[in-house]
Amino acid sequence: KKESMFSWDESVSKVPPRLDMQVWDADSFSKDDFLGSMTMDLTKFPRGARSAKLCTLDMLKTDGTVPTMNLFKQKRTKGWWPFYAKDEGDELMLQGKVEAELILMTAEEADKNPAGAGREDPNGLDKPTRPDASFMWFLNPLKSIRYIIWHNHKWTIIKLIVIFFLSIFLLLFFYSIPGYTVKSILGA
């Protein structure tokens, strides 16, 4: 590219390599709202935190207290980085955290492993073992009651049934004692 119309030689302008990331929500009926952003200089950006709990706004300090890395030397990094937005007083507010894996590769390597296709398929989970009555309580309510109530409160139900039958037995016993004592006294 020529600097001006009157230049004889083409010039090369170098731009610092930066990665700008923004997060917007996807509203269906109203305009999308800005949630947060992050700009990283790829030659000197903060190392990613190992977990989301360790990811704070302190990672964005440029005073030399935060360890930095050069993606052109290391070629690959993975971690958590904070997304921020500025409030009315130009203070940074933590808006969220993102886990990312950054890989710098040549054009040939990128053609061999295109984004998304370079990974294996996700591991499928085993089919869950569900009771027969799940999602069909209206067809067989007693079976649903058995799965929902019996499995959770089995011993409480057994205790209540035993107490009920013992109280019926004691009630009938004390109800029939006067009649049998009179019969035994009269010899009938």
C-alpha cells in the first residue's frame, strides 16, 4: 500500500496485534444490550486464571504486578479472563468471565484443523434409568405415588400403619373387657 498518491515505493504499516472481544445479549423484540468487553494485546496480555474464582479485574492491571505472556512465543494458552464495562465515573465493573483457549497457528495448520472440526465429538451420556411412571402420572397414579411418596417416606408410613393398628387393637381390647368380665363372673 502506498502512503500517498505521490509515493514511489509501497509502505507497510504495522498494527499492534489485539484481540477485541465483546458480549451482547440477544433480545428478540428490543435492541441488543452491551454486557461487557475485553481487549488483549497478543504480545503482552495477562495469563488466564486457572478457575473462575481466581478471575478478577486485578488481572487487567498494567503496572507489572500481573504475569503476562506473548502468544506469538507460547502459541497456545487456556484460562479465564474478565469481561468489563465502564460505569459513569470511568471505573471498570466486572460484567462476567469467559473461559477461552487461544491457539496461534499457521494457515496450513488452520486448514488441517478448522475451528470446531478439530475436536472430537462430545461424549454421550448413558441413557438415564427412569422409573416406568415418570412423565405418565395421569395414566397410572398409584405407581407414581409409589415412586414419589413410598421411596422417600417408607419408614414414616410403616410407623404410622403400625401405630394405627396398635391403637385399634388397644381400643377394641378396652372396649370388650367389660363384656368378657361380666360373662366370666356370671359363668355364661
